Amino acid sequence: RAEDGSALWLRYATNGQSEVIVQRQSPTINIAASELRKAWLMPVPVALEIRSDKEHRALGNEGYTIRTTIGAKQVTVTSSGDQGLLYGAYHLLQLQATGQLEGTKLDRLDISEKPDYKIRILNHWDNLDGTIERGYAGHSLWNWDELPAVISPRYEAYARANASIGINATVLNNVNASPEILSANYLQKVKALADIFRPYGVKVYLSINFASPMALGGLPTADPLNKEVAAWWKQKVKEIYSVIPDFGGFLVKANSEGQPGPCDYGRTHAEGANLLADVLKPYQGIVMWRAFVYSPSDSDRAKQAYLEFEPLDGKFRENVIVQIKNGPVDFQPREPFSPLFGAMKKTAVMPELQITQEYLGFSNHVAFLAPMWKECLDSDTYAQGEGSTVARVTDGSLYGHSLAAIAGVSNIGNDVNWCGHPLAQANWYAFGRLAWKHDLSAEQIGEEWLRLTFLPVADARTVGIEPAEDREQLNWLLTLLNAEILQKSREAVVDYMMPLGLHHLFAWNHHYGPEPWCDIEGARADWMPAYYHRADPNGIGFDRSSTGSNATAQYHSPLCEQYDGLDTCPEKLLLWFHHVPWTHSMKSGRTLWDELCYTYDRGVQTTRQFQKIWDRAETFIDRQRFEDVQHRLRIQSRDAVWWRDACLLYFQQFSKQAIPHELERPVHN
Ligand code: GCW
């Protein structure tokens, strides 16, 4: 039987008939019980128990314990809330599927879990016409034309997949939002989805267009201080909650890349956000206000979000959270963390990560992103001294904000395998896992995902794969795939696209291939690669140190001094912060030019290595997924050569130096 990847990491048996003991029923508990009944294969029953003792109250209604009880004759999942039981049930099934309950392990279960972030949310950049901005896995999952009358079975499958990894919220539509989404007609469609997602604990949010009062309400203005505008929003929010009583709130992209916003009326971002926060408050709704703002100005783009938002700290309502991209520019293969994390103390802030690979080879390149997200979350901002990591600034623990959230821009579309590249499913999985527990290692997440996806321990027959002859060999292979492909993949992309702190060398607009030479007459300077790489006969890189744009000053000490010094700046961020002479001596002893050549080439070599390693999987993985990945790795290798050659040949015009003899030479054609 063909294996199409649609089952994601949920390859459980479906023919079980296990005993599951429940005290009471609810839509959520029923799902937990039914999942276990079908897929639990161990010789002891599972009990799902609601208990509000001190321990479980502290874990919250999403937290849970899993323990072996009654003299090892039962496994009990306990939570103070229904949702915790569902999460506990999936956890148990994942332990089973990855072979972690074998032998005596089942007799000694003692697990206690609680999420690090309260809101773990996907952002879909899905347009109402079915296209997805920066989406590479087909069209939108939401069939707006057919909703609410026709309900695709994939809506529930989507909610289930999210629940299985702890994702509890979703923004259905693009941040470049059509006002239409708030029309009465669309709200009925949104309601249909919300009703399906609810028992899985996935709450619905919407992106809104700030000028909706004009576009939809016919008002002459959207000025946030105008009384009629406020009244319009109040009425609209009332209408939303009458249709979707547990609606989550709004995500807003305002005064950014041409979107309307409060600044159109001389008002601040805080005034805009507070208008919405006030009308959402009676319903416990929240506003996620994006800090992704920059305009063509003399000021370095990397500094602008900080300059605009830091002075507003303390001016936002309690139910506003400022959503900040991991880096200060735009989801580049590598950026330092945004200095806004750690700059706003009185305002809740949340990271926005990009799961979809806009700048990482779309769905053609393998790039496991847990290492990249960890790099950001583990970065120390030094906001309150050592240990003030981005994770702690945003999970509520450093400043005690009650709102704590993390967003991921989804890579999901209506492709049969959901994400385009079979290995890109790992990024959806990794986002959920890190949002739940940010100190999980990238290695562990990669390992879990590979096992759940390629090791159908539970019941191989139900997914049509013969159990591997030699389990040990399969385990060895998955360890190899994790260490040698997943864990190295993001760094390889950085190497062949933009090493040493280079950024935004992408082709105009679509952002797939290299175009460092791109220069479009009349276009915004800050959309041209030369704005970022600044290559000239002397050297390359953007001087953001105190001798340049002084973006380094936006970081707390000692980071600010570290980034500022040419010799103390980490080399992987060197050209982000400094304009460096071609002859500069690097830590390896090579000149900057040679180092650049070596690093680009290393990216190519590593990618070719991925192909060889993947080929070893042939006898263990079903043909369809094996060949799909094999094919894409070939594209990736070709693209890596393209990137290396294009960038080196282009920069060579400035460096005027030869490519070291040991390296493969670019071919001109
Ligand atoms: O990364 C850039 C993308 C835009 C996107 C924008 C944003 C949704 O190129 O397509 O628009 O960021 O995050 O708002």
C-alpha cells in the first residue's frame, strides 16, 4: 500500500480494543478515551481521572501526570482539566509508538507535564481566495467557498494533529488581512471551524485589517480615537462572540508593508492596540500586535522595530501582547535575536517564528528548524542580568506577565502530506514541542519525530509497511538521519546561502534563489540586497557597530560590547554587525574571502552528504516517501551549487581574489 505521508506523526494502530476507564464524559474526554481505546496495546488498562488536588491544580488544566498505579496493574492519566487528559493520552500513545514502554518501563511510569507557554499558536498566512502567502504546500486547507455547508475531514485531522503536540490556538487568515473575514457571512464559516477545533482544545483567532470600519462599516475613518470607530469595533466584537463564544482575539499587522494602521491618523501603535483590547476585554479576548514595522528611512531597518516600540513600553493594555519576529529583520537563515526581547519590561511580548520556509528553500530544501528556534530562545538578553533568555522573557517567568505566548507561521497546506517536503512535517512538530517545553533539545525533538514518523512500532500492518527485519538496524538508521541530516540541515542552508552573518541576498520578491546583484530602479532601497551586504573593493558586511548604524547599542551589556567589537563578535554574525576587509584574518587563520569560499563550499558538500545518507534509508522506508525525499535532496544539492557559485562570482567582482584551489570552481554558464 502506498504511504503518502498524510498520517503525519500519528501512525497509531486503529484496531485496538483496549479498556479505558473514565469517570465522566465530555467531548474532549471522549476523544482521549477513543484514541486510547483504538491504539493502546499494552496489557494494562488506562484510567483517565480528573482530580483537583494541590499537585494537579498547580499543573493547570492543560498539565497532567501519568503514573503506573494499583500495583502496576493500571496506568492513570490525571489532570485538573479535560484538556490535560487529552494531552496526557497523546503523550502515552507517543511513548508506546516510540518503543518507550517496553520491558519494565511500563511498571514505573511517573511523568508530570505542564506547558511553558499558555498560548501556543499557529499563524496561517492564508488568503480568502485560497492562496497562501509564502506557503509551499499547496492551497489553503480552508475551503472558504464551501464552508460552512461542506466540512472537509481534514479540519478535524488538523485539530487532532495540533492537539497531539500541544498546539492550542490558531489564527486562520493572513496578517495581510482582508476586511471580509469579519463579515457576517465569513463569521459563520469561522464558527464552523471553531466548532470542530473546540473539543481538541484549539482556539480560533483572526487577523484583522485595521481599516475594517471603513471597508466593512462604511465609516469615513478608522482613527482609533474616533468614537464611531470605537463603537463599530465594539459592535463587531459583540457579534463575533455571539457566534463564537470562546473566540481568542485578534492578530494585527498595522502600518507595515502598506497595511493600514493607527499611524495613518497620527496615533501610536499603543493607541491602536488599546482600542481593540478594550472592546475584547469583557470577553477575555486578547490582541497580538505585531512589531514587524519598518519604513524606507535613513535608519537601519534592523533598528526600527525597537525604535518604534521601546518608547511605548507601559502604554499597552494588559490584554495586549506584542508579537516579535525572532530576528530584527525578517526570518533570515541566521539573524541575531531581536533586541526588542528584553527591551520591553512592562509589556508582554511573544516570539513569532516562521515554520514555512520562505527564506530556507521553500518545500524543496530540508531545513530542520528546531536548532534555529533554540538559538533564539536560548539567547541571553541580559535584560535582568545573566540568565534572562528570550525564552524566559517571553514565557512569563522573568517579568511575571500573565499573558505568555509563542507563534509559528504555519507550513501547512492542502498537499496530501500537509507540508510539501515529507521532512518539513518535523518543523510543525518541533514548533509544538518547543512551545510546550522550550528546554527540550533539538536532538530529542528530531529523534522523537523520526521515530513517530518512520518507526511504526504500534502496528506496522495498519500503515502497510512490513516491520523491519532488524529493529536494531532501523534504530541505528534513525539515529543517523537525526544526527547527520536533521541536526545539520539548517546550518548547511546558512552555509550555502548566507554564511558569516550575510542576509537578504534573495531574489526579488519570491525569495527562492540568489540575487545579490538585484537592483531595481525606483524600488525601495531597503528591499535591495546591496543595502544589506554592502560589498565594495575594501570588504563586505553591514556596519551596525558604534562606527556605523549603532544597532549594537540596542542590546544589553555585555552583548552590546561583544557584538560591537570586530574581534569579539561571533563569526557567525560577523557580517551582520561589521563591514569587514576582505583580508581580515579569521579564527581559522584564513582571510575573510577564503573563509567565505570555504563556508559556501562546505554547504554544498554537506548537502551532497545528505543525499548519500538518505540513500541508506531505501530498504527501511516505504518507496513513496523515500523517493520523494530523494528527489528533493537532489534539487537541494543543485540549488546549493547555484547559491555558492552565484554569490562567490558576484562578490569576487569586489574582492578581486581567486577562489582557493582546493575548492570546486564555479562554472560560468
Ligand atoms: O517575511 C515577509 C514576507 C511577507 C510577509 C511579511 C510579514 C505576510 O515576505 O510576505 O507578509 O514578512 O511578516 O508581515
